Amino acid sequence: MTTTQDNEKLHRRITEEVWEKHDFDVIDELVADDYALHDPSMPEPVRGPEGYREMAEMGAGTVDGPIEIDQLISTDDYVVARWTQRGAHTGEMAGIEPTNEEVTVTGIDINRFEDGKLAETWSEVNILGMLMQIGAVPEDLFSDAPPADD
């Protein structure tokens, strides 16, 4: 039986080894065969270790900088991570060539673990913020928007 501490260690290992060190060979060991990633920026869920590897190979290296885990909350089989990555935009993203602009990207991942492996993720990454920082989307895009109701 895995504990919440085991799941937190697994989450940190995935963050460090896959996303920071780009060691994609550990994915088969860490990601469940029936893994599913739910991300509103993707048209279809990412499935299985091979889908995870493909996504990681495309995404890792987009920003050249460490990932800071700002907050980690775990309960039962779930680990929720709020994170920040700061660095240069050094990899292609959605057809946009690297700009080498310094960016800050934030996100929240809700990860479910099962039998010592990552089984499912719900992810929200502030891609719009990054696109604005590299000049792909005008920063004043929302300046004419009415104020939000409190």
C-alpha cells in the first residue's frame, strides 16, 4: 500500500527527472499503462506512458529553468501541486519559435496515483500568460474588458 508521502515522492521524482532533467526513460517505470491526462489546451486526453512521453518530449525544454513546487497538498491517492517555472523560452511551442525571452509560467496539476504509479492528471497551465510574455499575444488584449464582478 502506498502512502501520501510515497505519492508526494513520486510526484517530485516525475517533476525532477522527467520535466527538469528530461530523463524520459523513467516514464515507463512511473506512469501507469492506463494513464490519462485531462488538459483543456489539448483536443484529446493523453493516454498511457507512450502518450505521456510524447507530451513530455514536446513540452520539456520549452522553458529553460527549474520548476518550483509552490504548494503540495496530498490526500489518499491524490497530490495537488501548484508550481512555477521561470526561465528563457528556448523551445518551440505551438508553432512559435523560441524567443529566448525570460518568462514565468504557472500551473496546477491534480495527480491521482495508483499502485505506485501516476494514473491520471488534471492540468491547468497558464499558457496565455506565457504567450503574452513572449509577444505572441498582445499584453493589452484585455484592456477594454469590463471589470469583473466581485
